[in-house]
Amino acid sequence: MKVILRKEQEKLGAVGTLVEVSDGYARNFLIPKGIAFPANEGNVRALEEEKKQLHRRENKQLKTSQHLAAELEKLSLTIKVKVGEDEKLFGSVTSQDIADAVKENGIELDKRIIELPEPIKALGFYTVEARLHPTVTGKIKISVVHE
């Protein structure tokens, strides 16, 4: 029996894959558990349409990410922090601080996509990457200065 997988199954394949399995396995396990559905004409057509929509959505996300990366390249942030003796920071500059500074410039970023190997603990100029899409990375220029 041919079935289309709804969920990833380790030994069968990924979501949306058309696979051939035994009738009993499909009727007694895969279909009742919602892991797969029968591969009739209507379901195959629906799967193809769903794949087309997913492809369009991914292309749109890619273009949006590329546009956002271009905007981030133009951006230069200044983050003011309190410093003590010997120009040492009280605390550190984290990805949340960077996300807040970017938000002040009108761009909404989640702190989890900002890749900071370790918190910034010194004054100076830094370039931080933001993973906008699996293939698109935006660079943010940051200047850490004292108040």
C-alpha cells in the first residue's frame, strides 16, 4: 500500500514522502496514529500543492531575510555602558542589549538569532552576526562606549 507520511518516521522517510509499506502496517499503525495517510489521487494532488506553497513561502522568507540583512549592514549601533577603573565594564553587553538597540532603530530582531560567541566585556568596536535564515547572515556593527 502506498502512503504519504505526515510525520518523519526514522526508517521510512521525511514528511511528505510517498512510500510503499505493507497493508497491515499502514492500516493498523501508520494511518490510525496519524503518521501517514493513504496515497490516493486527491491526497497526492494535495501534497503537490502543499509542496508548491512551501516552496513559495521559503522563497519569500529568503527574500525578506536578504532585505533585512542589507538593512543591518547599513546600521551602526552605539551602546553606552557604565565602566569602572581601567575601562572595565560593569556587567557585559549581551544579545538582549543588542536586540534592544536594533529595535530602537526600527528593526525587530529576536535575541536568539544574534550570534554572540561570548558576552562583550570591553569597550571597542565589534561586528556581530545575526542568523536571519539558514543561508542568510546579517552583520551588525556595534560600538561600545562609556556613558
